[in-house]
Amino acid sequence: GTRRGFRLSAESPEGLRFATRDDRECVMEIAIADLDEQRLTAPALVTRRLSSVNRYRIEHFVYRRGDRSLTAERHGETWSAPDGADLPSAEIYSFLTGLLETPVTGFRESSSPSAGTVAEFRYRLEGGQEGSIEFLPGDLGRASDVPGVVFALGGSAPAVP
């Protein structure tokens, strides 16, 4: 929920650029090759994937879509279902990659509650941090680590493997 102002200078005759942040007093020298200043807009700077969560740090998750669900627990390099049955690691990591890297095409601020979910992904990372991702109707989504933002997605919620 924190906002930061970031100011980027024009390129100096020596080829340098400087930047400041509103929460820091220092001036930073930065190197950006071939900066297209016309494309330096908020939508151009936003990440193009739904989450930056590292799939290899997830140790437990529950994914629900419709009347189907998948619960998985990681034990070192292997995954298992709640009943102890082994789950194919390659398939689990492929699923996690597809879900976490769902393309983002835009975003907007929103404090209103969602109008129901299409799918929900709840996870726990190594170290105990928990989070969730909701897929909403109309190819929209929310991530618990970015509160107050609704993302326009370039695809719908993945199927339960």
C-alpha cells in the first residue's frame, strides 16, 4: 500500500542519467541503455506476470477451481498429496509456473471486494509466509502481496491438473 515517487533525469551530454526517490535524500547515478522516454509510463513499468513468488520456495499449496481442487506439499525435491501419494514434480512445477506467470495486461486500484472467484490459489512459502492469488470473472486477478490492485490478465485461471 505504499507509493513512491521516482524521478529520472534527461540524459546529460556525458551520457549519464540521475534518479531520485521521494523517500531518499540521495541522488543516484543510473545506467539505462537505449531508454525510450516515450515508453516510460506506469503501465510500461509494471511487471508482466501475475506474481513474483518463487515456485521453488513454495512448500504447500491448495488450488481450487470450480468443484475441483489440488492440494500439494513439498518434501525436499518431491511433492505429495494429503493422502501421501506422490505427485509428479515436473507437472507440479509446470503448473506453478503457468499459474504464477499468468500474463498481466494492465491493472487498476480497487478496494471493493471481488464479485466471486473463478479460482483461488493459497500457498505457504519456506519460512512460513502465506499468500493467495484469486482469479476473478472477466480475466481479472488479485494477489495478496499487492493489496488494493486488480490485474487485467492475458488469460483465464488454469485448469486443475
